[in-house]
Amino acid sequence: MPIRQMKESSEQHLVIKAQANTPMNPVPKVLKTLQNGKSPPPQEPTQNAKLPSDNPSPAKNSRRRRGRGVQKAGQCNTFSGLKPPTTHQLPSGCSENASHLGGREMGFPSSSKSLRFPPRPGLGQAGTRCIVKANHFFAELPDKDLIHYDVTITPEVASKNVNRNIITELVKLYRESDLGMRLPAYDGRKSLYTAGELPFSYREFNIKLVDEEDGINGPKREREYKVAIKFVARANLHHLGQFLAGKCADAPQEALQVLDIVLRELSSKRYYPVGRSFFSPEIKTPQRLGDGLESWRGFYQSIRPTQMGLSLNIDMSSAAFIEPLPVIEFVAQLLGKNALSRPFSDSDHVKIKKALRGVKVEVTHRGHVRRKYRISGLTSQPTRELMFPVDDQCMKSVVDYFQEMYEFTIQYTHLPCLQVGNQKKANYLPMEACKILGGQRYTKRLNEKQITALLKVTCQRPKDKENDILQTVQHNAYNQDLYAKEFGIKISEKLASVEARVLPAPWLKYHDTGKEKNCLPQVGQWNMMNKKMINGSKVTRWACINFSRIVQESVARSFCNELAQMCQVSGMEFNPEPAIPIYSARPEHVEKALKHVYHASSRLKGKELELLIAILPDNNGSLYGDLKRICETDLGLISQCCLTKHVFKISKQYLANVSLKINVKMGGRNTVLMDAVSWRIPLVSDIPTIIFGADVTHPENGEDSSPSIAAVVASQDWPEITKYAGLVCAQAHRQELIQDLYKTWHDPVRGTVSGGMIRDLLISFRKATGQKPLRIIFYRDGVSEGQFYQVLLYELDAIRKACASLEPNYQPPVTFVVVQKRHHTRLFANNHKDRASTDKSGNILPGTVVDSKICHPTEFDFYLCSHAGIQFLRHTMHT
């Protein structure tokens, strides 16, 4: 899947400074092009260049390893007294490019309004040109006036669906009279849009809406609403046209919003909307996921401004929905059919209550009367014990009531009843008298089995995915859409053809003692055959814990021997014998077992354990997370987990992959870029450069109190840029801005103390390389388009403050790059039969980059397929 990257602030175009007017470090000219060709680039490093050491110091163990090179919080280190960093001349024969580096300086903006993203400097030229197809469909800009009206519905309604039903009824009654034949588009809340003005600027309507919940033949309740429609403004389509032509930088969000709502109007009536996607069991037959869930197929839809004009982005989606089953069958799927023959245990009661709370059901014991309710809980008592007052003196059992009132005999009297309604006035409904309504998306966390089933459903070949997208566009028939016609919007039914470039793969450098010293990846892939790690680490003291009951000690010992041999063959100095014999333990005793092995190994050899190999069951629940948490936070111990299936079926490829992981964890290097050790990487090799990566992981849906976790990594070597140190911190629930990038606090002894992740990693880089970074490249993941300005303002400011706290006037240029993986642009080969333009899975080639046509009209963004697509394309999964 291509990754969309957005360069927010680059030294190539705009240098943003902190408000203090401090002089910038000079930025030397840099190399323009990468080495390109089928033979390795010449290795003529300058006299200052050096290859990585063949014998790095062994990795520090335990608690020291946790913060290798990173200072403890609160230490008052600065860059003062450090020798000036060296800069390296570019290799002879390299062309220079100074045109992009005439940086303008400006004070740090106080608000997003004073900040603009850097414009696109031009189109890229490197790589082999080709044509790809994108799931973007050209949308012709309407030539009609778009008018915005405010809608107020009294009494206020929380449900968007009810709001839509009210406006639908209003249009049905008054379109030909009061609305002047206009067909408005409505967002379900406060905004209504028309193509041309209505005959009034303000009017009120009284709308009666029939409540269908009481069924077909039963009594129907009627509710009356007052709808006030008021003129607000005219959407500026001229501004939108200028923006799409690249003549103005500010996107007219209101005009884009109007067009988006118009194109979503009909789909909102046909399908079940979820965010920007629409789902229906009619699009494709739902597939069972287990435990009362099924996957529904749907499509994502969004109108986007691009260089080719307005574009409708269509992508396939999948989501988990609750199966529309009788409640008693749903319970049987969760607990097993045998569970229905006995009363619920406490754990069963909690599980079913959690699964059913908030779910909508309809009653089935009243014939055609299908009244609908939302489940609020379960009764603590079984149905046969439930009584309720009929009048002031008489009590009646639920069992008798249903028998006398509806002639309905409750079979499962030993099971609890569903509670519906609010706590003050809760009604009881037997489980067997209710059926779950269709179209309810499941928003809680899926279990492993359900995730596996959903992945299987969503995975498909690129050609099939392309056909599904085209079929969706044809089925939606946008050109026949009444709303699209009303507003004059025309949508192409052809995928956009886009010019792309396939960038050359980088040459990799391995150890000179291996048969293959250099390697050029083919179609994004390569292996370790005939190669040795360029820096093999040393492992002297290691141990193994076996948590799998079915793995015998002899099998575990044989696996460890094979793994140790592979580590040695790959270039590591690995002791073939463990510090203590292999230790077997039960998963529920993970903490006790880990501490026993750790302390026993340390006592026996007199030195701390360096590495733990853990054999885990294939389905290990929370064991993996518990083991990593204890090793990382309590013991400071490096661990490598291996699943039982790999222990029984040992493959050389698997062992080679695990040895690569172990080497990096222990402080070694597997390979380096030849361009790096030859000082040939533009904007990295010329002066000391640190590369950051940052992301925030949020809790699953339904987790209302768990913190979000922010992680930042930074390169710790230069020019190789291969080793990285990482820091993690917890922050407020669902907070996207990284709070601890830079912080200050008051210490009673030292006064104001500076700290934070950026500062600590800069100091760590200085300690590891002996030089301070003269350039910062900051990659930021997980930022939505609506948060670009906010994140850039806050986090760039934190980077600047962290630098200023280390040394007066220390303000290296910063390139801030936002990386988005969860976008909905999909790129397909122009000809799926042309094997030269696809990989084995049929995906576009790794290194494919697109920076025109479907990209932003003015801003500096591009799409990059950064690695081989070893799996088929998946739909977007809403989990």
C-alpha cells in the first residue's frame, strides 16, 4: 500500500525558527542525486569516512540497556564544552543542488493562521517512469450557486437518522410548493444545502413523523416537530476553482463540505453509514466471524482537491457487525450451546452483559407488533424468580405475565431476563422473546479468532480489488443520482491514470568476510544467504524458558542449538551453551519464572543475563505482553519470543530472521546502506544529521480510561543512520499531541530543570557520535489531516525549545514530515498482465512514487510504495 507523506516544514523550502532571533547554523550545499545503476556504487569515502567497526562493544545488559545512550530524566546535560562537529565533503563527481536551500527565516507562528505549509518545489525526476492507475474519479465542478441554510429542529433530536427522516418528510410535503422545487442535501445535524436559493430566507415548518416502532398492525405513535430553516451564506465556488488551479493556498472547506454532503446524500439513504464509509449486506454476502459477529462489505467515499481538479476517492471497506440473530442464539454462540441448559455462572453473566449492553433488539412474541428496545443490562436473578407489582397490593411473576398476556411460554426460566429502558423504569424481556436488529456495527475489541477471520475476508488480489471499486462506482451510478444532478456534479467512471516513477533500490553493505559483500534488493526483497552481518554483536550469557506444554525439553534444546549456530554463521559471537539448563514453566507463572531464571543465571555466572529466549504457545493470550512488560520494565532484560509451531518445524529462513532480530536487539548492525558509508545520502551525509520517528498509539474503542502511549525513536549513529534508541511515555487518553517532547519542572535544589524525549535523544546522539546534530529530520506518524496545523505548531515548538535548552543559539534546521498509512488512495498496475510492472502478489513495484495529478494542488505531498507488498491488498478495516 502506498504511503502518503506530507512535508510540513523543510530546510529545503522554509526554515522556521523559535521566536528568539538567533542565527541559524550554516547549511552547506547538498548532493542532488543518488547513485543509480546495476553495479555497486564506487566505494571511495573521504579521508574522514569510515566503515562501522567490525567489533562493536557488547550490548550492555539489564537496566543499563533500557536507556542505552539516553540519559535519565532530570540530568542537566547540555552541549556546552563539546568540540564542534565535523562536516564532510561530498565525494568527487557528485553534483550539487543549491537552488532548494535558500531558506527564508521567520519567527515561530503564534497560531495556525500565520503558518503556511511549504509549496511544492517541483516534480521529482529520479527513477524509471511508468503509468499506474489510482482509485480517484474525476469530478466536474458544478456551475450552480451552492446555498447554505441553518436547520433547527424542536424538540432537539440526538439521532442523525431521525433528523434525516424529518427533513425527508419535509421535502416530500413541501418541495413543489414552499421549497420551489429544490432538492436539498442535509448533513443530519444543522446544515442544509441547495443548488440555488429557496424562495425564503427564513421559514418554519411543522412536521409530523410516525413512529414505526410499534409495528405494522399495532398502534403507531405520532410525534410533531418544528423545523426552522434560515439562510446562512453562499458557498464560494470561484474560490474553489482558484484553489484547484493552484492560484490560492487556502482550501475553501465549506465548498468542499457541500459537495461531499451532496454525494453522500443518496448513499446515506441506501446504506448504513459508518464515518465516511457505507455498509450493506447487499453489497456482498456477510461472512461469519464467530461469537455472534459477521463482516459486512462496504465502500469509503470522499471528495478531494487534487492537481487534476476535484476527485472522488472510492475504496473498499470491511467492518464487523452484530449478527441479526435471536438473542438466545447469540448467547449460545458466545458461551456454547451447553450453557443454555444451566444457570449462568458469574463470569458468563458478566460476559453476556458486556456483549449485549447497548444492543438494539425487537420483540418477537407479539406477532406483527415488533417493538424495538435498547438493552441496558441483565437481571441479577433468573427469570423464574422475577416479580413486579401489578397494583399497590398484588405482585405477578414475569413467567405468568407473559403466559397470560401473550400466551407465550418462557422455556429458559433459569436464565436472566434482558433489562430495557432506563434504571428508574426498567422493563424485563425474556431472551427468547427478542431478536437482534440488523445493521449494528460492533465497536468493541475483536478477539484473535475474529481478527484472523476478518483479515481473511479483506485480503484480495489487486486486480480483484480494482474490479470491485469499479463495480461500486457503476452500481452507485453517480451520474443518475438525483442529488448529483440537482447540484450539477458529474463523476467519471474511469480510474485516474497517473504518471509514476520507480526509484532505484539502494545497495546494501555486508561484512567483508561473507561470500557476498554487497547486495542489491530485487523487487524489494533479499536474503542472508552467503552474507554476514556487518557488525555482529556478542552474546555470552543467555537462557531459555519454555512456556509450551507440548514442547519437550529435548526439542527445545535442539531448537536453541540450531538458533545459536545460525547466529554464529550469520556473524555473531554467540555462546552455544545457555547459562543454565532450559527452564520449563506454566504461562500463568510467567513473572515468577522470569525472575527465577534471571536471578539464577546471574548468581551462577556472577554476571547479569544478557538475553532470554522464550518459547510460547501458538495461542498465548496475554503471555506475550506480560513477558515483554516484565522483561522491559522490571528486569531490564532483552528477550526474543518464538512460537511453538516454529520450534517443531525449524526452517533456515526462520532462524536467519530471528538471528537478525537478536543481533539488532543486542546492539549490532545487520547491514548498512553503501551510500551512507560512502557519504552519498542527500541531506544526511554532508553534516551530522539525526533522524527522529514519532507516533502515538491510542486505546481500543470501548477503553474509556486507558492512557495513550507516545513513542519517539532517534538515530544514534552517523553517517550510517542504522542504530536507533527509543523512548516511550504514557499521556492523556486519546491525546494526539506528544506531551513529553520537551518539558520543564522546578527542582528545589537545581531550580528550573529541562527534560523531555527530544532533549534526551539529542544528548544521546551526542554521546554516541561525539557530535551534535546540525540537521533534524522528524518523521511523524498517525496525524489526521485535520490535525496537521495543530501538531506542527505544538511539536515543532517543542523541538525548538529542546534545542535551545542545550546550548545558546542552537537551532538546527528541521524537516518535519507527516507520514500517513491509513489513507484510502490505492495504486494499481496499468496492465496487470505485465509481470515487469508488478511484484509476485500483483501489487505495484516497491519504490513507486507519485507526486502529480492525484496529489494536493499546491502543498508538498507524495505517495510512496516504500516496500514490497508481500500480502495482497486489504480493504480498510473498521475494528
